[in-house]
Amino acid sequence: MSAVTAAHAPALTVADPTFGDDWWQRGVVYQVYPRSLQDTDGDGVGDLPGITRRLEHLRDLGVDAVWLSPIYPSPGLDVGYDVADHSAVDPTYGTMADFDALVAAAHGMGLRVILDLVMNHTSDQHRWFTESRRSRTGEYADWYIWRDPSGVDRRGRPRPPNDWQSFFGGPAWTWEPAREQFYMHTFLVQQPELNWRSPAVRDAQMTMIRGWLDRGVDGFRLDVFNAFFKHADLPDNPPIRDPRRWHGRGAYFRQEHLYDKDQPELHDWLREFRAVVDERPGRMTVGEQFSGTGVTGALPFVEPRHLVFDFRTIETPWSAAAWAESQRVQDQGYVGDTWPTLVLSNHDRSRQVTRLREGRHVRGLDQDALAKAAAVLLLASRGTPFLYYGEEIGLGDSAIPRRDIVDPPARQSLLQRLWAPWWNRDQCRGPMPWTGGTGRGFTTGRPWLPFASDSGTRNVAGQDGDPRSVLATYRALLALRRASPALHVGASAPVAEGPDVYAWRREHDGEVFLCAVNFTDRETAFTLPGTGGEGRAWQVRYDSVDPVRTEPLPAPGSVAMRPLEALVLEPR
Ligand code: NOJ
């Protein structure tokens, strides 16, 4: 194989056996925040026809699937994660015909489509809830988690059933005068929690899921799936008394969440859900572990074709030792039928180049160099990578003054002085800059959020064709990964674990790669191990500093790694 440059492999069609039913394990998923990829009607908000228009970019990038954050009708209080109808498309984004066109176009290019299912809660505007809150009797009466008060307080007001708290601040219970009962909500008051113990709720949700599968959807991301079940008796969560163990600001983070998530009933539910999804072959799912306990908490809920976001990688700081530890935890945890996810950014967290540059460990790193080195960690490690739109051009956060925040939970957390972790998620949701011109090729109108400040120069058109760009790095690494089973399904083992360099080996069926990242902004000597083959040197397959480097590297032998240089090597 020759050194990989910006050239990229032709896309496969969905039916192509190369990435058959196990594409969820071999492939790479690209997350689109629909409001921010491409606007086609000038309202400043991205839409489905816009996503369809940009599918060629995704095909040329070399990803395998596109995950759409919620596209359903929503009052927008949690910017789409408060769903008013799970079976329809929000008119802001287009029509069901636009959705069908998107799926057909994606499939024609070999791209799968994954929908974001928000099934822990609905919007309070969902018909199920407007019916349910009306009275204690009726078809929808028990579709949400309703409870009588536990008593009255000193002023005679009803007291919530237990001590549970909302993740977004305040109690997890809100009083409904019409029923004279409380309803539960882990998130906003306007996001009432569904009662998954009701067979009618289960049936309605499975019907909705089948409906999307019938439309050709290839998989689902499950929002906060480990919160679907609460303990049937709703006991109090024990308080965490030691402030050193508080895991955030606010009452939610001062409790052990023993009873409001991670309940054993989830296992049966997952089996039932997977059986429905498995009615069609090759469909994948990934569950978001909410407020979880990392890899340990995720493992019991990982199954073939069902992954879990444990967020280990998104929470790892920019340090060779920390990455080595993260990979060790993942490699040792996800064995047998289980398989890890790799995530550096999403719609809830600061984008990686912003977050990692501001980290405790090193500050002020070069944005492009950091983006490329991080790309090697993401795309050459063991697991299924999930890329967040804009990551492929090294996009950072948009600067949004506190007074201009759009994200309601972030505004609420600001008012309640709970300024973490729901701080200004708008920053990572800025529109995609396609060109350097007015509206950045994203919109002809006023964008709903500001672009990143450097979008005049950091945009897709500006990087396209430049072999040294972040975009070329992503294309090259995705092509190399696609062509190399060792990089997608291979075993992984550490070779160097810091303090400056983290290096690891990938291997499958005789194919071997050595990957190394210099985490420092200094030149650093690194000793390359032998290749395992008598007299064989290392051949550079990818070098983040010099993408056209071809000279062999000694094996064993010392190599001077340049600041933030990342290498992918193969025995010659
Ligand atoms: C997790 C989602 O990622 C986040 O954006 C949302 O606010 C909460 N779930 C509630 O749905």
C-alpha cells in the first residue's frame, strides 16, 4: 500500500458486503446537528434539504453513517430534545418527503441514516402529556410518572413524593393542579418523564420505532437510555455528604443516583427493543449513558449491534498518560461481544480543539496541529468513532456572550448559579462554515447562532485541496482506516504511555500498525520498537506534520517527533 494522502476511497453502497451487517463496528458515524449544517430557505436555521445537499461532502470525507440530532416537532425548550411528536418532522426542517429524499440520497451514496430517539421524556406539548395531565383517569392517565404528594409543608403546600432532583436544576417533581399530583422530570419542567412500566407506552414507542425502520432508517441513538426506568417504589436517593464527592454544582450532583436511573429492568427492555430493531438486518443502536459511571456503568448495557456512549474519551484531557489510561480502560473493558465508542465532541460539550487547548495540562496549542493529532487518536484507536460536524475542519466553539445564550437549560443554569455542566451549549452548536463569504455558504439569512470567529478562513472551501489541512487529515485517515482491518477491528496494545508520547499498536490477521502522538508542543525523541520482521523498517502511512513523507523510519530506532506530531506507521 502506498502512503495515504488526501486521496480518498470511493464510497460503498449500503448493500456493499465490505461493510455489511457489522458496519456499526467497522464504520464511522458523523453527527449532524440539523439546525447548523446547511440552511436552504434563508431562515438562518439548517434543514433537511440542506443535509441532503451536503451528503456528498460526507461521502467524500469517507464516513459510513450520518446521525441526525432530533428532527421532530418541538417547542425547542431543549432545542429539539423536547419532542412533541416522535413520528413527524419539524416544519423548521422540512417535510416527511424531504426526509425520505434524504434517506434515499444517503443510501444511494452508501451512507446510513441514524435517528436520535428521545424516549425518556416528551415535551409537555406532546398530545400524550396534554391528555395525561387532564385527569387521573383516561387512556393516557398512566403514561407519565405521576405520584401523590408525600404530605404538606408548613405552609400547607403539597410536598414532592421524594427527594429526586432535576439535572437542569430544581426538584424533579412539578405539581399539576388538575390531577392534584406531581409529575416527574429529570430535565426541564417542560420535559415530563414517560412511564416505561406502562405496556401502552411500550407499544406506542415500538410502533413509532417500526415506523422509522419502515422508512429505511438504519439505526438509532437513544437519548439518556439508562434513565428510562426508575425504581418502582420511588425511594429517596441518598445524599452525598462529603463535598469532595459532589460531581457538579447543584442538588442533583449531591445525591447517589441509586433509584432514578440504571435500574435492572433496562436489561429486559433492551432485549425487547433490540428484537424490534433486529426485525430488519444490519440496524445499529447506540445508547447515551446519562450521568453515568463510565465504562463500568456502560458495560452491562452493551450488546452486539448496540453500543453505549460512556464518554470516557470526551472526558480525557490532553495528556499522553491520560490517553494511555483511557485506552487501557476501554481495551480491557470492552471484550467479547462488547465494543467501545470513541467520541471527542458532541452537541453538549465544548468542541475538542477549544476544550483541549484550554485544558489544565497544556495551554495555547496550535489549533490545526491539535485537531490533526486528535484525529489520529479518534480514528486509529479501537472502537467506533463518532465525529461531530465541523470537527473535520478543526472547528472550535463560537463565542457567545452570556446575555445572548439561546439554550434554555443553559440560561436556567445561569440563573440558578449552576453554571456547570450545562454551560452555554450554544457554543458547540454554531453553524458549519462552508465558504469564507457572507453567510459562510450556510445561509443567505441571519444564522441562528454566530459562526466561530475564524470561520472566514477556517471553512470547508478554504481547506479543500490543501493536503496539509485538517480536512485532508480526516479524509486520509478515514480512507486508511476503511482500507485496513487492523485499524477498524484490530486488537490494540499500548507501546508508550507518556509522559510526552502515547503510542499504541493495532493488529489484525497479520496486519500491523504503530500509532504515536507527541502530546507536547516541543520536539520529542521517541524510540520506535522493532516491526517484528527481520530488517523491516517502519513505513509512514500518515504523518500529521508532513502528509507526503515517504522515507522509512528505523525499527528499532529513535525518531524526533515534532510538536504535536502524530504518526501512523506500518512495517515496510
Ligand atoms: C441528552 C442530550 O444529549 C441533551 O442535549 C439533552 O438536553 C438531554 N439528553 C435531555 O434530553
